[in-house]
Amino acid sequence: MADLQRLAITPQQIYRQQVFLTVEQQHYLGRVLRLGVGDKFIVMDGEGKWWLAKLTPDISIKTELTAILEQEISIQNELPIELTLISALPKGNNFDQVVRQSTELGVTYILPVTSSRTLLKPSLQKLKRWQKIATEAAEQSERQVVPKIRETLEYSAALSLFENQILSTNYHKYICIARNNYPLLLESLLHNQKLESIVIAIGPEGGWTNEEIERAIATGFQAVSLGKRILRGVTAPLVALSLVAAVLEIQRFPLL
Amino acid sequence: MADLQRLAITPQQIYRQQVFLTVEQQHYLGRVLRLGVGDKFIVMDGEGKWWLAKLTPDISIKTELTAILEQEISIQNELPIELTLISALPKGNNFDQVVRQSTELGVTYILPVTSSRTLLKPSLQKLKRWQKIATEAAEQSERQVVPKIRETLEYSAALSLFENQILSTNYHKYICIARNNYPLLLESLLHNQKLESIVIAIGPEGGWTNEEIERAIATGFQAVSLGKRILRGVTAPLVALSLVAAVLEIQRFPLL
């Protein structure tokens, strides 16, 4: 099963065990992956379900291909909670890397934000590109869920989404800060015995301003450190998410 | 101090409080960083020492610049133990990213290896490039030590460096394996209460072969998992090193 190719679709593409493939998906399966009629692959709806599917000719339009869902696959590689990354946009195209690697690590939502030290507001084109990267990375890392990338928000607008009074779920909220004596993120995570949703905010290259840090703390975020070395904007989210994912997997499958 | 630029040199460049700068270093300080005579910066010898230094004209050759070490700086951002990464070479130029990010995370030695599923042997040119990337990343992440990149070895040659009988230090040895039920790396690290040197082996995109895994286990490596999702060759070393660094920092500065 691990050798089969994976294709992410939307739940709306499924009707009565049949997947209505887009032109791009037909091209991808036929030309890129070189699958032919009768070949099997895995279909994932991006919301948690996988199926074993078979490529067949479309009965209504003979020149097109369709996929028949043969069997639902029970597999669970997802983290047991919702994990949200608030990330200030790094310079250049580096956010591609953040999206790809955060997806590998199990993130559920990514909220790119602009802050005092990151002024560029990306185009809508960028958002589409990031969503595509997240979809591909979810396929490759054998996830069931495709992370959702939100449109870029201003930092304080992103924080206010997590104000306690408007949340339906309970969130553990962390903001990572360099050059400080805040508790280490790993230590805080290990003290948190409850499986609750987590949101984690990572600053731009130059760090958050003091005002931004105070604003987050006032919204209930806990200030934490990722260690003594200074991490680049692309590395910090990865380090934070690695720690969160590892602690959650321990809590879920404890050996202790 | 955090705002000062940093320059990595070799201990051999220092003689009687004076640093004999190479032509490239003079160019870097003067043209790239735009420092002038009298400006201060931080000199790091790559083996653990930092100094506050001042740029001055060379008294023997007037057209050249030299640096005078004014004061040793006591700073310690290094992990308390030696951390070695054995990494199979990923495709393309992706090893650049592994070198850069491993350096940010505190690695001491990097041993690139070829394995059954990575056949390309890099040129000596590549090694120089990686060493340069490690030097720059050590400067940027405010480390005192520049990691050393070893020449590429064949996988089993790298393992035999860590056979118990020939080691002077005690090593905890880990090999990370995808798609398995081995204990989670974080859990094993948290059980290891002694501060000992650590070596961690990360496989190529296609994973290690069974033979390679058995060989490592026979050499005393413990097989561990990095979680249920499949990580790319560039992401896996980072996840492993993030966990190691975080656990070491907790052990060193415990809040518990």
C-alpha cells in the first residue's frame, strides 16, 4: 500500500463511489505518474478519508478518465488535535519551505501574518501557490488531512481570532521569542497533560517588537523560548512544530 | 552586543591579540558589511571563543586592515555535549539546507554518507561549499563553535567509527526509521538522564535498507521513529536535531 501513488481531491468531487477528476488530475495520473486504465492508486479527500481507487474510462465521455472508489482505507497518521501555525512572512520565497515542512510535521491551519517587521502583503497568487504546495506535501507525507492556508492577516487581527471569549475549542497558545529567558517550549508542552488544540506564533527574522509580544500575552499566549541559538525565520516554525508533534505522539502512544 | 556583526576565523589567525585577516575577510568586513577603521565587531574562533574586536589599519602593510582583539566575551549558546549527524545525501543541492539548518540547531559534526539508495559521491568542491555554509550559519545563529563537515563516507565506514571498542567517549547512538513501530525518539531521549554525546543517523528519501538497519543495530544504534508522517530527506534531520537540542537544554537548565 505504501508504494501506491496518492492523489488529493475535494470531497465535492465524489458522487456514488466515483471521482470526477479534473483535467489537471487526469493529466497528472496519466502523463506524470504514467498510470493506465485498471491501475490502482490512493484517493484522499483532504478531510481525513482515504480510499483505494481504480482508474477507469469515463462511461459518459469516452476520452476522459475517472476513478472508482473500491475500498475505504483505515489509516491514521494525523495528530490527535488541531495545530495552528501563525507565522510572520519571511523574506523572498522562503514561505514555500515553511508551508511544505509544516505540512510534513502535521499542521492543520497556517495563518501567514504581516507584522511591524514584515510589511510585504503577498498576492492572492501566492496563497494559491502555498495551498498547492500543502496539497502535494500532504500526499507525499501520507497525511489524511490537507492543511488549510488562510489569507494573510495583520498580526493583531490573527491574535484576536484566539481571544478566549470567541473560541469554541480550548486552545493552548504559545508565542516563541528569541534572546530571552522564557521557559523552553518543550518543557511547557511536557507539563501540559491535556490534549488540547494548540496555536503557536513564530516571528519574523528581526523578531517580534515588544508591543507585539505584550499584545500576545494579553490575549492569553504564553511566551516561550526555542533555545539559545538564533534560528532563521524558516527554521523556527519547524523546530516548534517538531516539538509539538513529538509530544503529542508520546501522549497518544505512551510507552511510559 | 546582539547587533554587532560576527566573523568566524581560525585560531591560527590570531597572534598576540591581533587577527591576521585574509583578503576575503577584509573584503567582507569593508565592502559587504561596510565597516571602517575603528568599528567594532565580534570575532569567533570556531572552537568556542568570542572576542570583541576593533578594525584597524595594519601597521606593516598600510593598505591592509587588521583586527585587534579588545576583550574576550563570555557567552555560551552551545549544547553541553557533542552532537553528530550521520546523514545520507539527499537529491540535488538539498544538503545545503541540511547543513545550514543543522548548524542553527547546534550540531557539532556532520558526516555525509552514501548508502544503497544514495549512490552519488559529491565532489571535494561540495565539501568546501558545505563548510562555508556551516561557517556562515554559525555566525548568524550566534554559536561559538563552527560545526565540522567530514568528507563523505560509505555508510558502513561511518558506522564503524562508532563501534564501542574504539570510542573514547560514551555515545548514545540512534538511527531513525520511517514506517515502523520503534519507540519515538523524544521518548528515548527523555529516558536518557545522562548527558552523553549523541550520534544520530538519518536515511535517504527511500529509507534505509533492512540490511543497513541491522548493521546499525549490531553496532549499538537504537532504532527510533520520528512519528507517523513520512518526512523528506531534508526535513528528517531537522526534526531529530530539534528534539535532541530541546531535551539537552531542558536537562541543562531544568525548571522542573
